[in-house]
Amino acid sequence: MKYLFIILIAFSFIGCDGEEPNPTRTVYATFTLISNPENASYLQVWLHNGTILHQEPNGSPVPVGFSLTTAEYSFLKDFNCTAMALSTGASGLSSNNEIEIKLYVDGDLAETRVVNGASGQTNFIIP
């Protein structure tokens, strides 16, 4: 019986490398307007369930190069995270605007994607 207990203990440590089975990651994103041919004055971005809104005063166009950065979130590794951007102007949704999304995981740039301003939704799998 004593040997069985020792064998069970030994097998319980096989495969343990000190890492959590599915560790959490600290994730945030930056959204940068890289083109604004339709002079959009409103920019809205989402990362998972957090939303940021920006509107230029007096309906002026959002300047190219303008960026918004989300809050930090904790996600499990391999989590499917939605990021989305929307830009609008006086004539409605700005479908020709391009927005760059940079996803950061644990402080390091993990991936960059470009979406348009009308249906700019993409999904990231957290590495």
C-alpha cells in the first residue's frame, strides 16, 4: 500500500512544468485612423465589451493618425476576442475609411489588422 501511494504521488507530478493550464493574458488595443477620405467626424471602437467614443467638435473631420487606446482586459489564452471600429460623418457610415487595430498581449504587440470604417469587425485569438 505504501508503494502504491508513492507511485500515485510520482505520477501526479509527471507533465507538471509549473505553468498554469490556461493562463490569463493582459490585453489592450490601439485603433488608429489611417485614412479619412469621407471626412468622418465620429469614431467608435470596441474591444470585447469595452467601447470608446470620439467626436470632433463642430463636425470637423477626425485627423488621420488619430488613435484611441482601450483599457486593459484579462483574457484566457486562446480566447476569441472581437475588435470593431466604426466611423461616421455627415453622410452616414464612412465605408472607405481605414482603421488600423493593434492588439497588445502582456505589453507586446501581438497582431496588426486594418479594417474599414463601416463594418470594421475582426476577431483575434489571444495567443
